[in-house]
Amino acid sequence: MPSAAPAPSPANAALACLHALAERPFAQLKSRHVLHKIRISPGRVTVLLLALLAVDQ
């Protein structure tokens, strides 16, 4: 019988929370196919995405 997985360390749990905060908005944008339609420079995209995420929260 396989043993249970070890409990995550507090550092790993904190890192997972930070990743979830960063990845969720991008997943929402991908689901709306917004990122596939962008045809401007990466610097402008970053500014627009930060503004969009600030409004969304």
C-alpha cells in the first residue's frame, strides 16, 4: 500500500499561494482569448494587463 504524500512545508504553501494569485488572472484572460488577439509590443501589453487586473480586483 503506498504511503500518503508528505504535508507541504509552510514555505511551499506560501509559494503556492503567490503562484495562484499570479496565475489566476492570466488563466481568466486566456479563457477569454484576449492574449491571442494582442498585436502590440510586450511593454504595452504589460501595462494594459496590469491596469486590467487592477480594475478587475
